[in-house]
Amino acid sequence: MRSKFVRSLFSKVLFTFFITCLLVSYAQGAKKILKAPNFSAPNLNGKKVELNTLLQEGPVLISFWATHCKPCIKELNKLQKLYPDYKKKGFEILAVDVDGPRSVSRVKSKVKGLKWKFPVVFDTNRDIYRKYHVLGIPHTVLIDRGGNIRYTHTTYRSGDEKIIWKKVDQLFDEQKEASEEKEGKDSEK
């Protein structure tokens, strides 16, 4: 009778330990931040634009789009409205066109007609698209100055741009807090 009790107790303890390990492992995985893969791609004028260079100035929002994608264009038009104000703070939008090589001239005229002020680069072979595991467009990736992916979103509905701007503001708030904290530590020395 006693050995049954011990086995039962041992089983319960082992089960509890196993579940606890799973929960701890899950919680640690949930906190994992992914690094954004660096890339360079030609802009509308053929000049190479590199992600890591843009990140030196501040956060970057990558938006994967195509000329035939109406939701993509709606999202980028909405983002363009506040872009100049955020650009002054060091923020950048990088529109990554995933149309094929035959559409390069169409992309140039489309961007010119839309009067977008942010950089647009070509990903005609979809290399960047694959690096970022994009499954559909529009696909948005917000990257902090440290190169960490902080937010991703696929599709666009009216109002999504407000969520994006809120996330960008949070990044600037974090950056400001970190800067103030560093200044406080420096003044203590």
C-alpha cells in the first residue's frame, strides 16, 4: 500500500515538474525578439539602399507592396500623411516593391503620381520577401533602431495606420526613456 502511495506521489511530482518546465520554456520563447535580416536593394534611381544604414538614424517601417495591390497603396498613402513629421525624428519608411522585373517602369510612374516622399526599393526576385517570410501583401514590419523586429502585420484595413503610429510612438518613448536613464547614470559618476 505504501509503495502505491509513493509511486502515485512520484508520478504527480514528475507531472508537475514536466508541466512547469513546459510553461517556463513557453514563457521564455514568447519573450524572444527576432533580429531583422539586413539587405540592400536598388531604389527608383538605381542607388543601393541598405537597411542597417537606415537603422542608424532610427526605427524603420518596411512595407511590402505591389502596384496591383489596392490595400497596399491605401496603407502607404495613409502613412505618407504623417511621414514628414516622423522623418524629422529619425523614423524611416521603406516601401519594398515586389512586382516583377517587367514592372519597374510602372512602379516608377506610380510612385511619382502618388507623390510618396519615402524611399522605394525593388525586390524583383523576391529575395527580401523570402528573408522576411512574407506570405501576402501588404505586409508591414516595424524594426527598432537596434535592428529588432517589434511588430508585423499582414493586410490592411482602414485604421491600421493608427496602430502603426502608436507602435512607432512607443519606440520613440522607449528610446527617450533609455536615453534619460543613461544620462542619469552618467551624471552619477
